[in-house]
Amino acid sequence: MQNKLLKLFFIFTLFFIAPIFVQARTGTPLIFLNAEIETRIQSKMVSNDPTWLALKADADAYAAKNVPAYDPYAWPNGSIPYSYQGQSWLEATEALALAWKVTGNTIYADKLIQIADVIIAAPLTCISVDNGYPTRNVVTATAIIYDWLYDYPALNQNGRKAALISQVNTWFDYYKNHPVYESTGPALSNYFGGHLLGFGLAGMAMDDDNIRGDGIKFLPYMKSLWDSTVAIDFAAGGSQSSGWPQQGFSYGPEHYSRLNQFAFAYKNFKKITTNTDVDIMPSGAVEAMATSLIYNLMPNRWQAPDEGNWPFPYKGQLSPELAMMLTTTLNGTLGDQMAYFVNHMAIGPSGRVGQDNPKFIAALFQDTSRTQTDYRNIQPLIYHSIPDQHVFARSDWSDNAVWSSYNGGSWNWSDHQSKAAGSILLSRGPDQLLANAWIWKGADGISGTPEADDMRGDGNNTLFWNDGGVYNNISNPAYTGGQEGYGTNTNLKHEIGTNFVYMKSDHTSAYEIQPYLQNDANRTLRYFHRNYVNIGGTTIVLYDKIKAKLATYTKELRFHLNKQSTNINSNGIIESTVGQSRLFIKPIAFDGTMTIDVSDAPSVLPRIKLFPAIGVTDWNPLTVIIAGSSTDIMPKTYSIDTVAMSGVLIEQLNPKIVMFSKQMSQGVDQITGKTTYQTVQQNAVTYTAVYSSVGNHILVDIEPALYDVYRDGIKIITATVASSQGVLNFSATGGGVFEVVKTGEAPLADFIAPVAPSGLRVL
């Protein structure tokens, strides 16, 4: 009986009082390091590889600094303070730990022991502040110290290992049982990625040594969260599956880097501990990330789109960590392209910067010996990113190319993401021509003052809407411009053709109030459909269809220009010149007003506003945007107007004719009962386009079928296809009166040569 009582007491003590038992564990590192990685780093050291030299220089500097006690507000010079959310602890740990593993110099290990002692003595606030943000820094640093110094004598003295485990247990209990922000997802959250990496690495380093009373081990718990979020999201084609970072290009790539680090570390851990290869990264995930990086890098080779927060002393600069990671985690030709990508990236105005520690990632993960494949010789000039519905187009792959993106999506996935449904960004070479006025800093947009860093929609190049608060929420400044952040993606049509891309998106939901307040009858913006055609990367044609419930509501198209631009309105054509580049914006057959003013963003960017005549509820502006050299002049453009279709002829070297259906139909959704609007597809059209040379005709909103094309009454094309997306594309040498009819049907009317071009008017 006495023995049973003693046994029960022991079990109670083990599982309910939860003491720490430090068990024997091999000293082989379980986090990140393996034979291949260690051989690579040793080779870098021997060859004086720049990535190693940069890391070692940091380690030497940290080794000479003191480590003050935890104080979130004191950042004394010459020290390794807690600093911002524990970031200095992590950066110092990464540099010192890797230098220790490569060189075996105890000066680095001894400094890590000092950091460990400060971490052991730190209060819970070192990870609980800011809703648990510091888990990515403090827990990760602790895991690396524990794992990479496992056999170091000083770590095994004075109860340090047990104290570190106890501290991480305290943090983990807080993480699981308190309102830590996005503790279990979603997959796109940078907070979640920080929790996943920190406690996941701690599990790999400590789980065998950590006997908890509740029996919960960190690693299985964090792996289950990975399975229920990241793995499912990618597999189901969710928010992450395109590789486009929904939290913008500051937070987003860093989050993807942490996901890659967790997956790589887990695979490495399983290989060492069970001798099995377990790759948990979903199929296609890293490939999507790599492709997204390639198309989001602007021609200056350091800048990324400004559709999200940039909370650091620079704006727009793409940090290289994710691409560095992908040179190790991505196999095949695309991995070779990432090796080229990293080396091809230019150093931006603020140097090579990153939210995390690019020197550690470069030294540890960048495979500088890998074959480099120039993606510019392989990748097409146009890319459609799904499910975020961005379209990217370039004129070429040179550093002076014209680059543009169109946000054809309306979903606001997360915080840090701009309300940018329908927005267009455009650059030529180093010259940014269309920008987000709410993500801008100083004169050049990168550094200095004043600074704007806001997610508001009115700084983007899309529809500005204001109903005076009748339906939309204007009391909250975050909703200025009408976009509320509750939209759903409604990509109606899209097609990539030879040298052009077309997308039609319904952006109405982006201007909708919270879903549980939706009231179809009261909705003041009845619809906003944007048709986007990009030809050759340099020429954009927009055809916007906007319907207001009342004519008194404010509806404007806005385009935000570079702060350093010189802008004139010359006979209804905007000319915006920046550096060696010029942007032209011209409304076609426009019944309204166009102005240039200064935006209300702190950055004070020049802004073009187009708005309709007074008393208009239905407004269908057609706008041509062309980017070129600062010595270019705007090509002549002609309105093409028929009963059913509206379009434009642009007289360039190869003339471009773009046509859209004007007609809309109204219906009722059989499931929701809500009013629906859609474009009426056309099955025949006659229009006049007078030009010489070879003209490229792009007709959208055409009923899918086979069509014959007549010019001046003579059939010139037989049985050309209007695609499933409603696009009919053909070329014709020389212009005239064109008739497009279904194959086998007679022309619409007997041809009579017009005295003057019918429906043609010079603007």
C-alpha cells in the first residue's frame, strides 16, 4: 500500500506539478544544420564568400558588446539590447551561433551564454507584448541557443538548460491560453508565422528534454497547426496558393521566409531523428512564391509593388531573404532562376535591407555555388496570378522596360494589405509613374519626410466613391474612397493572348459594407466593372462601367503620379514626365472633367481626377494610358462608337483597335436574391477604323463562336475564334469599315463606302 502511494505521488508530481527533467540527447544540431549545409558554409568560409564575411563581421561586432538586462525601452550603444520586440536578441544570436558552429571560436559561444542568461531572467512581457509578436524573435533565439550550444559546457552549468526549458514552457502556456493574436492562423498571417517558427524550432530543440505535466509537446502541436492552415490553404487554392504575399511586400515575403524555414527545419529534424524524408511544404508552394517574386520585381531590380504597409525607414524595397531561402528549398530550373534572381537584384537607395536578418539567411541558406539560370530568357512577359487576380505585364526584360500591375481582385485578405481593388501601378525603368499615394515617403517615395503609410483606398488608382454616408461608412477615415475591405473576388473574364492581356473584374463588393449589414436595395454603388487591356506592356486601355443609385453621389477615377513628376494637361491629354520617362493619360469620347490637383495624403502626390458631367448615374469612361520615353509624344487616338460597342483606335507603329460592349443587363441571383449586372455579349458588330500598316484588333465581350471578318465588304478572315472568355483577336493590313459576323451568316448590310469615316472622330 505504501509503495502504491509513493508511486501515485510520483505520477502526480511528474504530470501535475510539471518539474523539468533534462534528459540525455545527442549533441547533433537538430535545427537547420545538416551535412550538406555545414559543408556549404565551411566552403564559404574557406573561399571568403561575401555572405560568410558579412555574417562573420556582424558576429565579431556582437562578440565585443555587452548584454544588458531586459528593458524594452533602453537601447544603449555598444550593447545587445532587447530592442524592438526582441529583434536584437535574435539577430545577435543568429550571427554568433552560426559563427560558433563554423569556427568553433568560444568567444561567440560565451556571448550566447550571456544572452541566454538575460533571456532566462526576462519577464513574461518579453513575448506577451504586442499580442505575442515577439515569439518570432525571442523563442527562435532561445531555440537556436539551446540547440547549437547543446554540448557546450557553460550551457550545461548552473541549471541553464532546465531554466531555458522552463522559460519556454511559460511562454508556450501563455501563447496557448491567452489572447495571443492569430495564434492558430490564418495561414497568411505574419503573426501566425512567427508563432509557428518560434515554438516549432523550440519543439525540435527541446521536446526530448522537456517533460511537461500536460503531456503536450511543442513540435506536434505546431505541426498540427501547419497541417490545418498552411497545408490546407495551398492545397485548396486559397489565399497563399498564388505565392503573392497578401500582407504586402514588407510583411509578406518575410512571412513566407518563416514558413520556408519551418518546413526546412522540420524536414531536417525528421531526417536526423528518424532517417526519413518528410517534406511538408505543399506541392507548388515554393514554385508559386518564386514566380511571384520574378514578376513583382520592377525593372529597377530593387522595388516591389506598394500595396501594403512598409513600416520601416524605407519604402518599396524588396528584401532578399525569401529568394535566398528558395535557392535551397526550391529544386529544378526555377530554383536556378532564384539563384540568378538573388544575384541580379540591385542594391536599393537604402542599401540591401530586410525585416529579418538577411545576412544570416544569406550565409546559412543562400546557395552561392548553385547554377544560375537567367529567368529573363525563359519567363513570358505576361503573368496572371491567381487567386489574388493580379495581372503583370512588361514590355521586355530590360532595366528600362515598362512594367505594370493590375489588381483585378477585390478580396481584402488581411491587415497590412491596401484597399486597392482595381488599382493600377506602372513604372518605366527606374521611374515610377503611377503609385499608391498612401505608401510614399519623402520626395522619391523611399526615404525622408513626409511619410504616408496607410491602407486607405483613396490613394490608389481606381474608383473613388462617396455617397455621403447614406450607405457606405465614411465616418472611419480608413474607408475614405469607398473601399471597405469586405469584398470578394469576382473575376469575370481573363485572357492572355499574343502580346496582350485582358481582364474584366467586378469590383463592386470592394465598396460594400460588412457582409452581415448588406442590403441590396439600399446599396448606393450599384456596380463597378473594370475592363483592363494591356497591349505590349506599354499601352493600357481601361473601360470602366459605373452605376450609381443617385446622380448626386461622388464617383471619380483617380490616378496618382510621382511626386517628382512634371505634369501638364495639354488639350485633354495628361503628360507626366519623370526622369527619362513619360506617362500619357487620355480619356476617350469623354463627357466630363479632368483635373490635376494635389492629393490629401501626407505624401502630397499629384493626382489626376476624372469625373462625369452633373446629373449622371451611369458612367462608362474609356481611358488610354501609355508609357514611354520622356521624348515621346502621345499617338493620335480616335473614338470608335457603335450602337452596341465602344472603343478606340490608337495610331502607333502597329495600330491598336480595342472594342468593348456598352450594353449591360440586369437580373436577380437565384440563390441570394440580389440584383446582378452583367455585360451583354455581342454576336455581330460593324465599326470603322482607318489606318495604314498592320492593325491589331482586340474585341472583347464577343459571344464565343466562329466569326468571319469583312473589310469594306470583302471577307478577309474566315472562321476566326471568339474565345470562351469573349475575346476576338485578329490582325488586318490596312483599315476601313470592318464587319464581324458569325461564320456562315451574311454581312450586316450591303457595303457603301462612307464619305467620312462613320463613327470616327479625332480627339
